[in-house]
Amino acid sequence: MVRGSRLRQIGWAICIGVVFAGFMLLTFRVNAVKSEVVRAEREIVVLEREKLAMETEFETRANQQQLADWNAIEFGYASPRADQFLETERQLASFSAPRAADSPPPIRFAREMEASDYPALVSPLAEHDNPGDGEPEKVAAPTQGEARIALASFD
Amino acid sequence: MASIPIDSMVAAGPLRVANKRLESLLVARMRALLLMPAFGLIAVVALLRIASFGVLGAPDTPMSMEQRLLPPRGEITDRNGLPLARNYDAFALWFNPAAMKDGGSPLVHTPAEVAAKLAAIFPELDRADVAERLASGKAQYLRRRLLPEEANKVFEIGEPALELPAEKERFYPQGSMAAHVLGYVKDGKGYLGMEAVLDDRLTDERLRGQPSAISLDLRVQGALEDELRKGMLSVNARGAAGVVLDVDTGEVVALASLPAFDPNDVKPTDLIGTEEQRRLKQPSNSFNSVTYQVYELGSTFKPITIASAIDAGVVRDLGLRYDAKPVKVAGRTLADSHSLGDTLNVPEALIHSSNTVTARVADKLGGDKLRDTMRSLGLDERPYIELPARGQPLGPGEHWSRITTMTVSYGHGIAVTPLHLASAYAALVNGGIWRPATLLKVEPGTEVKGRRVFKEDTSARMRQLLRMVAVYGTGRSADAPGYRVGGKTGSAEKPSAHGYRKKSLVSTFAAAFPMDDPRYVVIAMLDEPQGTTASSYQRTAAWNAAPIVGKLIPRIGPMLDVRPDLSRDVDISDLRPLIRSDIE
């Protein structure tokens, strides 16, 4: 009886000791992490302030008046003229000159066409058939073989 | 455990029982004796802790990251989030004679040497003055707002008495730009501009972490001030004012009043005026000439009169010719600046800025109708804007005589601020809706509904007419190619105690662009421009204010997402045949 209870006591003591040690270990660990977080936060605050100061310094050095003065004295840039703007790609294409008779052939790059390179074809008939349907029936995109044939026929 | 004593008691008799009791009592007492000091110790520790709280105060709790990063006053940004006003730690240069702590001289070197070294870093410092201040041995600021590199150089001097404390300062990175809109801060309180208007929001603990965006666009503001300043200097004008207003929302994209002041360093003379300004009774630099000063804006009022007449159905046929000879009314003669022929139609009258025809149109329209239009354009009350500086217009009052109606029709006898004019022009071109101007950023879809002043087709007509003024008339130098600018010049003599002064003018150009789908109104105004070589010795708006707008619009157009396009324009083909080209 006494033996058993002593054993049990020791058992409890060991149990409590282990738990306490674990608890202390965890507390130390938590506190270590906490202080690390605090240190990181402090570092963030310092860096944020530094960032703010540098940003402000940059904004101050590059203020609008300063930029205008530099432009007036050093660069002399003018605002773009109306004819320097392009509205569409077509307008851009209109700048290209037709090929002269003796010009070298244009350089071509080989590339295998993917089926996704072509837009999905929409049958005009499909829309005609179901005028009520909002979604027009899509014709499956051509497979690679078909695409090649289509390309060939265009040439 | 509990069964053991009973067993032994039965076995040993009453004596053992008494012994056992004594023994247990002793043990209990011993335990109590041991426990008592333990409790006492805890009580003492607790008392000491309480006492330490009482004597030393509660220990400082470490501030959270958010609290540390929260600025003491909120940031003000432009509509794109770029900073216009912010708080940050700036280095100050503080002379602390007690820093050496050895009781000897506060400086390692002589005051003259240190002053020379400081003057090498800050060229604007007065060497003798600084040397004297260092020798005086009094703690004081030698300079504020040092750049970090300047602070490093001061540190390299190696004087412990020269301290560099970081101080919280309100800082305006753009310097004097938009000073009248922003205002300034003194002792934590905002004055003059949005600093005063947004004071509660900027200091509110819950809100100040988020920047407050205002409607200005920093780049447009910079371009406006730059062009105004150049224009003002080239014609030697006393002051200049300008505003860029979004016609559909009423947002002020740029607002400039020159001369300006630097909110980073507000001097008393900025507020009360320099001696010369006071002697000449001129406003100080902090005076906002866009929202506070009222001017007779002259011919820029003509489009308003014409629009009112078109809207009321008084002018139906734009080809109809009016008598353009001087008008004799109430003993006075109203004439044009130079003869424009015997008759003119309405488009010609606007293109050549005829007082006589506008007066005759106004006469036909009647004073009541013209007054109602002016009233619905808000020209009889202080301008709608958040700023505290809002000027009360001066007008002819409730009952307009015939001559009053005639002179008001071309902008005389009524004085308003340039901002009034901008809001009125916005209503003129945007389809006829008047909206109050605002300096707060308006989110798309939340703009004020406004009130209808002109019919949609009246506004369309005005777009054509204003465009024609810029293509064929007095506004030609404002016609930036591709931007479809339309607008009207105005040059009014300034009134004085002895009638109008012929030589001091206020010249204004009120414009909108692009005229086929107006987005922005631009007003440029010069106060007392002189005739110089830059303006071909002319003082009128066509030679000084209109060129400013002509240079400004190509600069700000692309920033405001208005692309120039030479292939687009307002269709003026129906009005083109109505104008003769022989008058100049």
C-alpha cells in the first residue's frame, strides 16, 4: 500500500516536473518569439520612417517647379504635338512604305502555328437557326492539321 | 491513509490517542507558522509593487507598430496619391552649450571656426551672426529642416554641442506650389486652405492614418503655375490666377494664384503684405485671387449673355444682323473698342467681341431673364468651394435698369471671382448643367446632380460659337492644334476712385477643351499686364492670357487623358458661311 502510494507520489512529482519544465520551456520560447516580433516591428518602424524621409526628399528634389526649371534650362523638352499621337494600329501601318522592286526579301521567322492562334469561328447560320438564343453556336477550332491547310490555302 | 491512525489508536489506548492529538496539533501549528511568513512575504511584495506604481507611475507600455507609424497629422495627397503635405522627422540644428559636461568651453574649436564651417555647409547663414550666437553660450536653434546629407556634414565637424534632434515637421514637398489650396500649419492647427478645412479629419486618431486625397492633379497644377508665371513675367503683370475645372464633376484639377507663398516657411509679410504692397494697397501673397478677389471680367461674359438669349428664344436666327453702331442709352454711349462695321450677326459679334451687339441682344432679352441666368449660374453668391476664402460678388442688385442690363451683358458693372467664371463656363459647354466646384476628390458616379441652366442644344450651339472664337477670332493664340480649344477673351479696365483706369486692365481667357466633347474648363487671368515685346506692346487678353492657355493645354491634355486629334473637331460648317472675313 505504502510502496504503491510512494511510487504514485514519485510518479505525480515526475509528471508535474515534466509538465512544469515543458511549460517553462514553452514560456521562454514564447517570450523569445515575442521579443523577436517586437524587434522586427521596431525595425519596420525605423525602415518605414526612413522610407518616408527618402520619399519626401525625392519628392522635394523632383518637385514640379524644379523639373520645369531643369527642362527650361537643360533639356528644352516640349509637349508632344498632335501629329505625334496615333489613334489606331491602322494609322501606324499607314506609315509603312510599299516594298521597292529591288529590295531584299523580308526576313521570315518559322513558327509552328497552334490551334489557339486562330479565333474561334462562329457560324452565321447557327445564329440564324435560333434567333431567340443569345449564345451563338461555336464551331470547334480547327485542329493543327486543318490549320496548316487553311494557312496554305491563304497563301 | 485515513484508516491507519484509527487502527493504532484502538491498539494503544487513550494515552497514545492524547499524544497523537498533541503531536498533530504541533504539526499543524508548525505548518501555520511556516505558512504565515510565506503569506506575509507575498503581501509585502504586493504592497511594494503597489507602492512602486504609486511612486514611479505606471511603466510605459510599449507602443504598437500602428501607433508608432500613425502620423501626428494626416497626409494630404493629390488625386493620384502623390504627397502634397505630410509630417516627417526633419533634422534641426540645435546648439546645446551643456553638451560637453566638463564645465569648460562649450565648443572644441573657437566659435569663429565653427561658424565658418557651418557657413560652408549652409551658404545662406550669416557667419558673424552665427559666431556671435555660439559665443553667447545660450542654447538655441541655429537652423531648422536640414537635409540628411547636411546633417551628416554637421556631424563631421565633430562638435558635441551641435545637436541634431529629429523634429516632427509639417512639410510641403512641392514648396510654394498650390500654397493657396493647401494653406499652412502653425502650432498643430491648419490655416487658410485645405489644412484648415480638413483640420478635424487630419487630426482625428481614427482617420489620420489614411491620407486625404484632394481633387488637384499635381502635374497639372505644376504646369498651370509654370505657364502662368512665365506669362505673368513676360508682360510684367502684377498678379495672375488660373484654374482648371472638370466640367462634368466640378472638381478643381488645378488652382493657382500668383504671387504665392511658401507654406514651409510662412513669413509675416506673406500674411499682412510687404511694405510696398501695403503702401500700394495691394493684397498680400497669401491672398487667393481665384476664389476671393472679385474682378469685372469683361467680355468673357458675352457668351453667357448670348447663351441666355439663345436659350430664351430671343436669338433664333444666328444669321440675323444687328446694328453695331454705338448705343446711346441713359445719356451714355456704349461703343466697341474699334469699329467693326455697321452691322454684325451674333457669331461675328462673339468672334470680334462686340460690345454694341451684345448690349442690343441683352436689351432684347431683358434684364430679368439675364439676371435669372446669372443667378442660376451662382454669380450672385459666394463661390461654391471648400476654401474659407470666398469672395462675395459685386453686382447691380435686384432691379436692373436698361443700361445696367446692357453693361452687365459684356461683363461691366458685375464683379465675380475667376472661379465663378469657371463654373459658369462649365455649365455653358457641358450640356447646360451647373455644378458647384469642389476641391475634394469625387469618385466616379458620385458627382453632384447639379441644376439645369441651359438647354442641351443651347450648350451645343455655344460649343460651336466658342470654338469659332478660337479659330477665327480673338482667341486664335489659344488654339492648340488637335485639342479643339474654344474660348473667349476678356479685357476689362480696372475701376478706381476716379472711374475706369484706361491703362490698368484685367485680361482673362476662359476656355474649354476638347470642344467636341468638353472635359475641362481652363481660366487664365492676368492682373494689370503691361505692353511688352512679348505681347507685341498690347495689353489685351488676346496677346497675353490666350497664349498662356495655348501653351498650357498641350502640356496638360495628355496628363488628363485628352489626346490631340487633328482629324476631329466640332462641326461648325453651318455657322462658317455666316462670318465675313474682311473685318479685323
